[in-house]
Amino acid sequence: MACTTILVGKNASYDGSTMIARNDDSGAGKFTAKKWVVMEPSQQPRVYRSVLSHVEIPLPENPLRYTAMPNAVKGEGIWAAAGVNSENVAMTATETITSNARVLGADPLVTFEPGDEHTPEKAGGIGEEDIVLLVLPYIHSAREGVERLGSLLAQYGTYEMNGIGFQDVNEIWWLETIGGHHWMARRVPDDQYVIMPNQLGIDHFDFEDALGAQKEFMCSADLRAFVEKNHLNLNQGDAFNPRLAFGSHDDSDHTYNTPRAWALFRYFNPRTYRWDGPDADFTPVSDDLPWSLVPEHKITVEEVKWALSNHYQGTPYDPYRKHGDKSLCGTYRTIGINRTSFMACLQLRPYVPAELQALEWICYGSNAFNAFVPFYANVDKTPAYMNSTTAQVSTDSFYWASRMIAALSDAAYSYTSSHIERYQNKVAIAGHRLIRQYDQRFMDTKDTTLEEANEAIAEMLRRETDDVLDKVLYEASMHMKNAFARSDA
């Protein structure tokens, strides 16, 4: 899947939380309906069989409860995508990333091979369809997430290149797969943030730490030998840059991937480097953009939402640009693209009791037009407005309501943008207010449940969403091409 990921260390965030967030984008020409659900231990299989690759994997006993964002329409498997378990450990999976022929020739992807009357089928490895279900219910820290997924990759392999984020209240780890069976992971520095745009991203790796103390790095046990045997180190001197060794260097990266990272680094670090003009340190086509930076100010959840909604506002590349030279409009793939299925920002707050720590900020559909709302993750069920998505279009579903708002608003952008801005702001304000209110009620009296809190948040969300849908439907209807000024009266 084409996605964009942001990882924010606890000392880079506004309130000391760790935050991991990802746009889950469908492939070109597709829209994948999603729903937010809770998976109870009794619902977790004890032997898992992948729909796409047919791999069968026995699972441990005693799984944890966890939230998930699976596909709403059956067919290609679960694709649980993102969630938080009952131990306040979160993950997002996956960011599709890229590699090169040297790596894939040395360690081929483990692909499914259908059988026939003469040959039995050959199962493939694991992939985005499977990873959350196989890992999240069994881990008690972000580090354990890396270790469990690493062991599964070594045993079963993978049929695709992916990046996966793991998070607890103290740490964030980022794992990238390398070929069919190898992997590496790096701890996000507490005072930094990471932007990942569908490319292998880690630009520095310490083998001594990864194969020793594992304070900041982890990897496959044989990764260093794999690099040496297959002549993968392209650095001059003693340094090792895994992006050069394992990543891609394609022309298409310069229209699809690197501009997204450039746009967000430019926002969070406007004075750290020169981002524009003939003397720019980095441009939209720079292959050496940093993996992480210390932001010039601490990052809020609203900025994460804005970043993952970005369509190059303030640059010549904005497809909605109205003034000046429009020749570059739409040059680069936007972050807030039309085919986003959902975005989740998983926030683990260190300053409240464990029951309240995990918030999932969720929105569906194209982020340029949707609203971002927080829900408590430590619950046994989710509101119907968030989990009732089916193949049928319905305003009773936040997913479908968001899709309709986006399509109507895009078609009449000049007339609807003010309604969208007010809607997004009203929902954000109400979301913060309700979380503060229910945090305090829970800590003071415990006279309510977190499920009741989520229902109140969902009711607010439905009310505001219905209201803006009415407004943008009116604007889009008034500006249809067959409109005419003279009344029939």
C-alpha cells in the first residue's frame, strides 16, 4: 500500500507522549473501506492462515485484547493496519517501502506459488495483510514488537518490502524489511521525528550496537555477513548507510516519494536548512534527506493531522493553487491523497493512569477534507459510527460520510474550503474538550466507562459531520455546470 508515516519521539511532542501516525492509502484506482474494531482474545485464532499467501502460522496462547482497523469488505484478508493492545503497546503496519535488484537477487521475496495437478502449492511469506494480527496481541513493549516480527520474518519470510512502527509510552522503534528474510530496526531518538514516504528510509546503522547491546539498533543475526557477502555497502570509507545498500534510487522516487519528506521537513524545520531556491540544501528530488530531525518546535497532534493532509500548500506544486504560475501544480504525489482509507495517530500519554494512556486519533478518507477525532483505546467495543462500515454507502458510517464530503468538496474547492476548515476545527476543539472532561471524570469518580466516553465523542462527530455534509452538498449543487441564473418563477 502507498502510505506516509510520521513518528514523533516523546521529547519532540507537545505533551511528552510518543506518537506514531500513518496514512493508509489504497493503491491507484482503488478505495478500501475500513472500520475501527476491538479484537478480544477469544476472537484471535490459534492457527492463522493468510488469505493472500496461504502461509499457516501457529500462534501463542493467551493473546491480549487489541484494537484494529481491518478491511470492512471481506476478500483479501484482515489487514488490521494499526492498533493498541491492552498493555498500551501500539503498532502501525505497514508502510510499503522500496529496495533494489542486488538485495532482492541475494534474498528473494517469498512469494506464493499456486499448485496444479502435478505440483503442490507453495505458501508465500507474511505481509501487510497479516503483520498486526501476528504481532500486536503478543507484545508488552515496542522492543518486543521488533523481536517478535524479526523472528517471524526469519522463519516465514515476506513477499513484500515493508516498514513497521512500534510504540510504547517510552520508546518508538522502526523496522524495515530487507529482501525475503532480513530486517533492521532503529530506535527513534526521543527528541526527534521521522518522516517515511514509501521508501526504505534508515540512513545510518550501527552494527556493533545491533549485534551487541541493542540500545538503539537491532537486526537479523546475519545481516552484516549478508551485506559483506553480497557487496551491498556502497559507502566510501567505514560508514554504512543502509539507504544506499538496501534502498531504491529510481527516477520515480523523485515524483512519488522524496517530495513528501521534503514538504514536511520544510514545515517542521523551516530554518534548519534552506529548502527552496537555487541554493537549497535539500529539494523535492534530494535522495539524501535525513531520516530524522529535531523539530524547531514541539509537535502537536493537530500538526500531525495537517502534515498527513498536506498537498504542498505554500509551494508551486499545490494542485489547488489558484494564483500565479500553475505549470507545476500537481507535479508531485500529494500526502493527503484522494485514496486514503484512514489515518490513525496513536498517542500514548505518560501523565494519566494506564487505563487512559492510549488515544487513537482517527479519520477516514482524504485527509484534506476530513476531521480528526480522539477515542480511548482501552475499551471492549467501539462506537457503531466507527465500526459499521459495509460495502453499502451510508451516512450512518463515518467512513462513507467522510468519502462523500471529500468528493463533493474537491469538486467545488473554492466554495467548500471554508466549511471544511470550520468543521475540522470544531471537531478538534470538541475532541480535546471531551477527552479532558472524561479524563477528569474517570480519575475523580470513575462514574463512567471509556466506552461511554467514546459514544459521546462519536455522537459529537456524527452531528458535526452531518452538518458539514449538508453544507458542502449545497455548495457543490449550486456550482454544477448545468446551473443557470434565471429562476423558473
